[in-house]
Amino acid sequence: MEAVRRIDPRLLAIAGAAFISVSAILFRLSGVSSGTAALFRCALALPVLAPLALWERRRAGPRRRAAVDVAAGLLLGADLVLWGASIERVGAGIATVLVNVQVVVVPLLAFAVSGERPSRRFAFAVPVMLAGVALAGGLAGHGTGSDPVAGIAFGTAAGAAYAGYLFLTRVAGRGQRHRAQPVLLSTCGAGAMAVALGAPWQGVDLTPGWAALGWLAALSMTGQVCGWMLIGAALPRLRAEEGGTLLLLQPVLAVAFGAAVLGERPGIVQIAGCALVLAAVRLAGRPRAERSEGERSEGERAPSPPGTVHRRDDSAAGTAARPRVGSRT
């Protein structure tokens, strides 16, 4: 687990987004309802996560903030069921845009709770991101769906639940060495919510067949185990706006995997949307170190090594300034 901490968290987030982006493909190949997929996605992950969490507990001790992990999982389970309901009523394009309002909600939550102010660069990039996600999701080629009002309501609720999950995962992971335990706890919460919400509403098939179980097992290993363990390791080490922005690569990667696995041929509009997302991610997620001095505010100056004395050439006063206490960005 220590080796993970030496990897750039942006790479971890991108890898996690790649694993999660194949979820829609595997879900389609399974042919089951969204409630059934949500339940088996969580249940089939437990035999893998439980031994990892036990091994991790022996090495790193018991997990703190376990209640936060379970609460995050409840939100994830709600997101999985609500998003499926939104797709059925309003179409995949609009549903994809609605669930990705997390790119706005997560930084706002971070600002409200911990005072982490989003950058102006991010604010300018958000409309471009959402427009790109809309086009990449095929919004231009889809109608309004069978029940647009309900579909938009479910999609918005799914996006809020998803943002809550990402925010709580980021908060609970700060200063922690655990990777498997939080995913195990959140997976239990997500599975419980999938049953509580999906069973009475959409129904849950406990015997989907061996072929469907195979696709659901692949969905569980990629989307639930690998994807969320990587993202859980990345989010606490990233700014809220940067983590949410990198996760917008999911719809772009889903288009690419759909073409490679299912033989889908994205249109010009979808390709243009993917390009917009990539450009916006590059714009909003560029490390601060790459910015020019003119773009940085005084509060964003890189800190000096401990013990460094800052002096300025004050020819008018003929004296050197006293050492300055470094400010936190």
C-alpha cells in the first residue's frame, strides 16, 4: 500500500476513471436491471475486498471514520439505482450530464465545509466540461425520453448522491493509510441501499443466470474493486476541483471502450465532445507549478524550504524586510 502513495494521485484518478468507464458496457452485456446490477456489483466484490481489508487491518490497524465510509456507500448505492432510472426515462445523454454535476457540487461542498476556494480557471472551464460531456454522451442524438421530468429529477438526485459519495470519500481518506477497508465498508453500504431502494422500485433478480453473473463479476472487479480503490487513494491527495475534473474522463473513456469492445462508431459530435472534455480537463487540472508567475496570486506562491529567510530589495527604505511567515494556499 505504501507504493501507492508514491504514485502521482492524478494518475491514480485517471486509472480509476478508466476502470469505472467500462461499467456501462458490462452492465449492458449483462442484460439485467439497474437494481440487480447494483446489488451484484457490490455482493461479488465482498469476497475480494474482505481478505484485503483483514490483511490491511493487521498491518495498519483498525479503520477510523468507518461511519463516514458507510454513509458514503449509502449515497453510492442511491446513485447507481437513480442513474439507471434516469437513463430509462430521459436517455443516456442527458442522464450522463446530470450525474456529472458532481464536477460543480464537490468543489462547492469543499468550499462550504473546509473553505477550499475553487480557482477562477476551474470556474471558466466548467461550462466547457459539461458541454463536452453532453456531446460525448450523445445528447445531440437523443430525444427527450419517455418521461423527461421524472428522468431529470432522478438524474439530478443521482448526481447529488454521487457528489456526496466523492466528497465523503475524500474527507474520510485524509491522513489514512487504509485502501481496502473504506471500499469494503462503502460497498456494504451501497449494496444495502441498492436492495432497499432498487428491490421495491425496479425489482432485483437473485438468479440472473450464469452468463449474466459472469458479466456482473467483471463489473464488480473493475468498477467496484479496482476503480474505487484507485479513486479512494487519489481523492484525499487532490484538490476537490481537480479530483472531480479528472473523473469527467469517464464518459470520454466509455466512448473509446464502446468503440473497441462493442464496435460502436461514435459520430462527429461525440468525438467533438470528447475533445472538449479533454481540453477542459487539461485547462482546469493543470498543476499549479506549470502556471506562469503572472497567473499566480500572492496566496498561490510556492512555499520555500523551512528555515528560508525572505528578503526584498527596498532601496527607498535602505533596509531589508524581516522574515515572512509562509501563508497557506
